[in-house]
Amino acid sequence: MSSTSTVGGGSRGTRRVAGSQSTGSGGASLPRVVGGEWTKLATLRSTWVLVLVVLVLGIGVATLSGWGVSQALEAAETSGQVPPGGPPGGFQTGPTGQLVPILSSTSLAALLLAVLGGLAVTGEYATGTITATLTAVPRRWPVLAAKALVLLVLAGVVALVVSFAALLLGASFFPEDVRVGLGDDGVLGAVLANAAGMVSLALLGLGVGTLLRSTAGTITLLVALVFVAPPLLPVFGVDWLTTASEHTPVSAALSFAQLDGSAPYGTTAAVLVLVGWAVVPLVAGLVLLQRRDA
């Protein structure tokens, strides 16, 4: 009886030790890592400062853009450049004429979301806490996956608020008979695509931050990709550079707002562009994260 108990106890002890060794070799489970990453991001004051700036800047600039376009259109109609109810004559009075300037005005807010994504990892390298993080999770990929998931949720909520508020407030200055609304064909998709573009940039920021491990370098590269490269590349007059300038997250998102058929590519290509800009840098960052020292 005693022997059997000893053997059973030994088996249970062996199972407990094996279980603990198995957990320790892989580190914390993914849900725990996600919870830890959310705690780290949510307890940083800079996170909420950036979120607040994104909301105010994104909605505010888009509202001003809507007001400016509506005033320009009214002045043009008064001067006879745009006959009331007639052809645009240089101004787009349809949905595209409202959607593109309003939604494109959220691009600066989108850049700040990309900065937030970069800071989610470069901040840890700057403070040295990344060493403790990777020690607790030796496999490393759950760390980046958790950061991406937390950022996806936070950036997604913020981007949706900015995109919907931008349209509702920006379009409110137009006459009711021509004002674009969420019930109009293609408008809801354009707003959702704008939010998706902002999220794509946030994940791009996380990927770039993982690759460079430098806050200054990450911000510099993000500014170059979002604001410098798109208008600069076509200046060289090289076809492939011009094509490249049209395949940024901002351009891909805005293609959904070009309901007049002027978009440089279709819906499928736009989705692939958004996914590519988000996923490729993250995969590259993961490869380097696995291979190099913290």
C-alpha cells in the first residue's frame, strides 16, 4: 500500500516537474503575454497623450477640410464657375469630391498612430525593459504577436472613431441635398477603408520599430514613407517610381473613396496593399527579433 502510494506520488511529482519545465521552456502563454503587453501600453502616459492628439487632430483637420471645400464650392457657384445643380466644372460636387479631401485629412493622425506602434517596441529598447520581456518569453514570437494584437485593437477603435467623426462633421458643411452620407453607395466602405489604412500604418510602425529598435530612426522613416515619398517619387518621371507612390497605405485607403472610378487600382489590389504594408515589416521584424540579441 505504502509502495503504491510512493510510486503514485512520484508519478504525480514527475508530471508536475515536467509540466513546469514545459511551461518554463516556452515562457508565458499567449493570453498572459497579451495581458502584459496591454498593461505596459495602457500604463504609459504617452499612449493616451498620442491617442488624444490623434482624435483631436484627425477629426479637427478633417472638419476644417470639409468646411474649406464647402466654402470654395459655394464661392465657385456664386461666381458661375459651378452652376448650381450642374456639372462640376473643376469642382467635384459628388461623393468623391467630399470623401477624398475629408478622409485624406486624417493622414497626419494616421502617422501618429504609426508612431504609437513604433513606440510600443522602441520604448522598451530605450528603457532596457525588452531584456526582461524576452527573458520571460524565450520564444519571442508571442511578444511581437501580442504587441500587434493589442495595437490592432487600440488603433482600430481610435481609427474608426476618427474616420466616422471626420466624415460626419466634415460633410456637415455641405448643402443637405448634396451632402454625402453613410447610406450612400460606397461611402461606408470608404470610411471603413480609411480606418483600415490607419491601422495598417500603426502595424507598419510596430514592424519598423522592431526592425530599427530606435525611436528617432523609426519616426524618421515613417515620415519619409507617409509624407515625403508619395509626392516626391513621381517628380523623377520614372514609371515604376510613380506606380510605387500610388501603393502606400494612405493611397490604398483613399482609393475606396474615389467613387468616380478614378482610383489607380481596384478593391482587391487596395486590400493587398494595406495588408502588405502591415504584415511584411512585422514578419521581417520577427525574423530579426529571433536572430539577434535583445
